[in-house]
Amino acid sequence: MIKKVAIITNGGDAPGLNAVIRAIVKTAETNGIECYGYIEGYRGLLDNNYVKLDSNTNASGLLHKGGTIIGTSNSTNVFNLKCEENGEIVYKDMSQKCIDNIKEAGFDCIFTLGGDGTQKSGRDFSKRGVNVIGVPKTIDNDVAHTDVTFGYNTAVSVATDALDRLHTTAESHHRIMVLEVMGRYAGWIALESAIAGGADVALIPEIPYDINKVAEKINARKAAGKQFSIVVVSEGAKPKDGDIVIKKKLDDGKGLDNIRLGGIGDQVAEDLEKLTGLVSRCTVLGYVQRGGTPTAFDRVLSTKYGVKAMELAMEGKFNVLVTYKNGKMDYASLEDVVGKNKEIGAASGNTANSNIRKIQMDDPLITTARHIGINLGD
């Protein structure tokens, strides 16, 4: 019987994090289990900084709130932590200190709310004897073994609303309006919002694009009397024989994704203006996609995730990720989620050993987009 659990929210924030926290806390309290939260993700675990969570006080009124009440970190790899000693940068494995902190606090299970990188560390802790249950969090919708991550629906809704607004400007000024959305290595947000928002072009990481094919689509619209076009671009989209556009390289430490993307939307807009003669403008949606109030869908999904996570803990099913498959809550082993990546603290992202969920070419979204005439750049 478990008596005491702790929650970690790690990586980028996402709408629905607080709703998951709320569901875990309420389910724990209903079953006489104490619930705590580590402050600022794995950094809090390392610093042994945690607070008790109570649905009558600090964990109350969370369902509609964006962000996370216990904070998060996306630059703390405790298995290979960047430190400074005697004026030099060194890397240390601080995982044992984290494990000691968990044991000292008496936590029977740790819930890791995060994406690919967060769950890699969760897997690594599970291999060291810690009871871990992961909950998939990312607006990119790219965590393996689950159909929908919480926060994704909100991000798509925000992007769709932006497209609705850009349509009026595009049509009024006879312009190409390019919307750059999040999606580093998977194009779920771009593709689904393009379908929902009536876009003419969707460029995603899974399909390297030919800008001339895109221009042909827009020129065909011009010939048909439509003097404007809407283009959606994932931040991780790239041209054929080209590469992703990197805005900035970070130095947060080894084993982390140290690149900040941005700029592909401007590049596409500039190229299309030259090729079509239409004035082109780019809007970068950025952090608006993952901030603020979650949709009703994400509130319900987040609550399901939180309840299922606590149920698994009470059943003694540890070292798994809660999943949503074929309309039902389920779970998969963290080892299967991480896949072939056996390196402790390895960076998430588009590596040979990554196991992130990308759009397959036979996905119904791809088929739907093609049938209704959305150009995918190929």
C-alpha cells in the first residue's frame, strides 16, 4: 500500500498540467494518500525542495489555470549536470542524490509529468529502483505510445483561431500570410490546425518541402482568381536538401536539446514573395500556443490522465507511462516509450535512437489534407 507520493512537472509548460496535478491530488486524498509536489521539476528533486499539496488550499481552483503551480525546468539533466568547479565546467551524475532525497522523504512513487526528455530521466530513475509513473505532456503531441497528449488540443485551437484571423488580413490585402507554429520534430499542430483553419499549405518536419511546389499551388490559386493564400509552417520544417532553421544555440548542458528553433516562417514568406509576386508576411505564434486556459477537451483528458496515474500507483504498476489509446486510458512501460535510447540522460529529439511519435504518411490527417487540396510541399 502506498502512503505518500510526489509530482514532478518538467520541461515546457502545457495547458492542462494543473488539471493533472488536481486529479492526482484529489484521487490521492480520496484514498488516504498524502501528495506532494517538487518545485521546478528535476531541479526541485535535486535540491530536495517540495511542498505538500492539498485540494482545500494550494491545489484548489486549478482546473482552468494554465502553467503549473509547482513550476518546471527544461535545463536540468541530473544524470549529467552541468556544474562549475574551480572556474571550469564539469559534468556530474547527481542522480544518486535525487534518489537519496526520495528515500529520505519517504515517497512511494514519483509522477513525472513531461515529454520525451522527462520520461527518459524517469526511465533512468526506474532502473535505479525508484517507482515512477509518467504522464505524457507536450503540445507537440509526439510522445510514443499515446494517441493524444494533454495540451495539444489547446495548442491546435489557438493556432486555428490565429488562422481565422489571418484569413481576413490575407484576403483584404491580397497577401500570403504564413503562420509559424510549434512542432520541432513532429508536425501535428501544423497539420491539424491547417485542416481546421482552412489553410492552403502545411509544411511539416516529416515532409521536406520543395518551395517551388508550394509556389505552384499559390500561383494556381492566383490564376483561379484567389489573390491570397494561407500557409502553416512547423518550426521544425525544412526544405529538401536543407536543414532546420536554428535561431539560437544554448549551452544548458550535455544530454539536453540545446537548440532553439525559429525563423523558418520568415524564410518561407520571403521565398514565396519572390516566386509568386504576392506580398508575404509571417506571424510567429510562439508561446501563446502553450500558455493560458486549457480547452474543455484538455481539462477532461488531463483529469483522466491524473486519475489513471494514481490508480496505477495504488495497483502497484510502476515504471510505466499512462497512455490514451483508441479512446481508452492504458499504460506502456517506460522502457518501451523511450525505445532504443539506452544512454542515461541522452538528449531528446530527432536522433537515430529517438522514439518520438511522428506523423506517418498513411495517417488519416495526411490523407484528409491531400484530398481537400492542402499542399504539403511535395
